[in-house]
Amino acid sequence: MASVETHQRLTVRAGQARVAMAASGVAEVIRAPRITRMPHGPPGLIGVTHLRGAILPVVSLSQLLGEEATTDATRVVVLRRDQPLGLAVDSVEALKAASADEAAPQHGRLMLDDADGARWFDLDAVLDERFAAFRTARRTPEREVAKAVEARAVEDLAFLSFSLAGQAYALPLEAVAEVMTVPGAIAALPHTEGVLLGVFELRGDVLPVVSLRALLGLAERPVRGDERVVVVLIGGHRLALVVDRVSTILRAVRGAVGPAPSLFNRGAGEARIDSVLRLPDGRGLISILSPERVLADERVSQLLAETTDKETAMAGTTSSAARERFLVIHLGEERYGLPIAAVDEVVALPETLTRLPRAPAYVKGVMNLRGSVIPVIDQRQRFSVAGGQAEGVPRVVVVTLGRLQAGFAVDAVSRILEIEAEDLMPAPELSDGEARLFDRAARVEREGDVILLIDPKALLDRAEADLLRDLTAEPHAS
């Protein structure tokens, strides 16, 4: 039986070539999944996908063979490796035993049959040449980013701002577990007040959905579907609040936050507003809601008691420590994640930016942020994003680590995503050190998708190095 298995071979088509490989080196063949593109990846790398608990890099076999990468790949051949690898192929033709007089492909070697005739192709040699990680795989050591952002969090306060009936409100960012679109499957409950819209399931928890408009006594309107749901964590309970629109993430010094005037807590919204944030340059005030006071509302506490049993509450409290939050940004058709703790603010992209003399093309200009002048980097260009702009409002994501602060212009910011620790996996190391901007990847269960997670330190280190190089470079002689 062993000799039969040794001579089994799988034949596939990639571009103009028919390729045979040893079946013993193939773990499985899957339909071409949705693949997340990895910017700055080496030639031949299409991107990464998720396969049963692991991040699978997918390369184009036709491009490895020296042909143009095709868009007709229908299957991915998963090779047995210490680090699994997927080969995107146009089609799978046969799995059969080689005859006695045929040479059997060996592990790491492919047999090609194309216009140039039959020949051998050393796959391992090409992988070693293009993907250094297959030669010297190593894991990124624990970074000290968490320490830096924790230190900054002691000095500054962070908020998620949103609008209700044309008014600006905010919640402490530490209380926000997730921001998402309105679920399509909200189950209405009978005999409830208008403040409760229903319940829905999120990763095993049953969440009550509350209309924040109704809770604050503002003019109500039917849920249209373009609103956002802010999932807050209060005392071990999870509560979904429907808001009109999420605006930005912002940070403020403690001196900018003061107690709310008594006028703010009159009427149906009494005691919900805890304090106010004074925006710089006289741009107004933002009312800050107190999560604890929202929970203390008799209607809300009753809803939580009715929709959350002890077992669910305990599970939510226990697992929350093992979750991490990420800001999801859009660049073209791709989505990427940034650790929420590393994000200073998310602001609207200014209509006009001050250009820097001799600045490289990827620097859109500089903007003033509370007295600090920061460069705004075009992340579409940095990630070589093709195609049109993603739907949404262009934003600037401001990130600070150490002495460098920079703004990264993105097509849109869609949500805050909370990921279980078990759904976080190391990103494959498939490129040179300077291009390793992604240290992890997140499996998004509902979408069956993979989101590459940006290492903020690597992002800023590379931005700083490139800016210093390009801004100080000698101008070319004309």
C-alpha cells in the first residue's frame, strides 16, 4: 500500500501548464475562498485566508511558474508544510497512480507539461527565494506597544462620539466593546416599552437592544437600518445601544472634561449625562453619557434581568478579559484592523491640507490637531490599493507611539470589532522585515473572513523612517 501511495499524483492546471505533484504532499484541495490581500507581499503572494483555526497564505502557482497571475483560480491546493501553504490553481484535473515507467513527483518538486515539454520545477527552491520566512521562520516577540498605550491612557481620556437627533454625545471608550451595523435579526419582545427594540445573539450572548433616543427622551423614529449599534459593557452585562451615527474616536486631556450643568439632566433624560467635553477652538460641547447611570435606569435593569440569565452573565464577564478590540479601517475592497488602544483619535479628513515642500507623494499634507501639527499619510498609496474608494466617509486615524504622531488617511472607518483570544492568530511571515506591518490576523466568525491586524509600532517606525529619508533626500539635479 505504501508504494501505491508514493506514486499517487495530483494533476492541476495553472495558466498554460499542466502540473503534477506528489499526492502525499497535499493536505487537501478546497474551493477558492475569499482572500485578504497582504500589501507589500512578495511576488506571487495573493493574500491570506482562514482554514480551520490557521491563517493560510495563498500563492499563485502560475506566477511562481513565471507566468502572469490569472484571476480564474477556482481551487486552492493546500500543501503539507510546517507552515501550511495554499497554491491557487485554475482547475484540478486528476488524482491517479503513476504507471511504473513514469517518474513520480517527489515532495517539493513538481512535474510540468507545457509548450516547452515536460520538465521539473523545484517548488521549495522558489519558496525559499521569495519567502524568507519559509527558510528562517520566526515569530514576532511580544512588543511593548501595550505598555506605551497604557501609559498614555493614564494621561488622556478617550471617548467614542456619536450623534442622536442632530446632537453630539459620547461614551467612554473603555466601556465600548464593539460598534457594528444594526443586526438584521432583532427579535421583538412582547409587552415591552418603546425603549426596548428587541434582542439579538452575539457570540453566544443574548443582548437587549435599546433605543438611546427613547432612553434620553429625544424624538423617536423607526430604525431604518443605517444606524449603528454600540455594544457597551457595564458591570459584566452587555447592552446594545442604537445611535444615529458614529462620528469619531477622540482623546482629551482631563482638564477638558467637567461636570454636566444641571440643565443637561432635566426631563426624560435625567441623570444620563455625567459630564461634558469642551472641544478646542470653541467648537462646542459634547455630552458624555454615564454607562453606570444607563444601567441604573429601572427599565434597562429590568430588561437585562429578563434577557440575561446568570449563566450568560457569568460567561460574558469571564470571557471579556480574553477579548481584544480593534478599529476596522477600509482601503478599497480590503479591511484591516488597528488595536483600539493604539488609536488616539479618528477625525474627518480635512477638505484642505497644508502641503509640505518637497514632501513625497504619499504625504497628503499636514493638519493641526489641538495645536500639534501632524503629517497625514495616504494609506491607499502606502498599501498600493487599486480600484475605487470604499463607500463611507474618508477619515484620518491618528496614532502615537513614543515621540512620533501621524495621521493615516483611509477610505472609511466602519466599526469597532471585539475579537475572542481564540480567534486571534499570528500572521504568516512572508516578506522582508521592513514589510512586516501585520503581526496578527483575526478570524471574523459571522463573515467567515480574515482581517489582517496592523502592528502600530511597525507602521509608525516605517512611516518615520521613510519620512526622514524622503524629506532629507537631496533633490535630483534637473
